[in-house]
Amino acid sequence: MPQPITFNTVREIALGLPGAADGMSYGAPAVKVNGKLFIRWREDLNAIVLKTTFEEREAMMEEDPKVYYITDHYLNYEWVLVSLEHVSPDVLPDLIKPSYDLARKGKK
């Protein structure tokens, strides 16, 4: 049986990117680059919040709504929730890198 994905799994991948550093966001563990948030842990949902674009978020949610979703809070923000219970570990690097790139380029 595969190991469950935890925030630490995500964190280790993210911290491998240049300039990525541990941080906090609204009292929750997060990862930032140049002081800009790109991943936040939502322990209450067993999910991470990733920086994205509205277009990419819609495509992700359409592709796999069990993995990618939002709550009403994120409706007007370019973020997507990713269920750690349902996401494949193989896709994590491909999810984290675009989020990192958006934050690194200074998109809030």
C-alpha cells in the first residue's frame, strides 16, 4: 500500500526549487518564494492550496473534481485546492512547479 501524501511530502518537493522557503499563511504552514506564497496547507481539508490561474483551475477541476476543487472562499482568487487523499504522488512536481513559477514572477 502506498504511503499517504502529507504536507511534508509536498513541502520537500517545493523546497527543492531555487529560493523556496518555509513560511506561514494565516497561521498555517506554507511555502514561499521571494516572500510570495505558492503553497499553503489546509489541514482541516487534508488539502494544499496552490497558486494557479483561473483558466488552469477550471481545466483542473473539470479533469478531476475529486482531486481539484475550491471552496466559496477561493471563488474570486487564483488558487486551487488539491486533495492530498486523492492526488497521485507522480503529479505533485508538475503541480508545484507552475505554482512556484507564478509566485516567483510576482503574481500575488
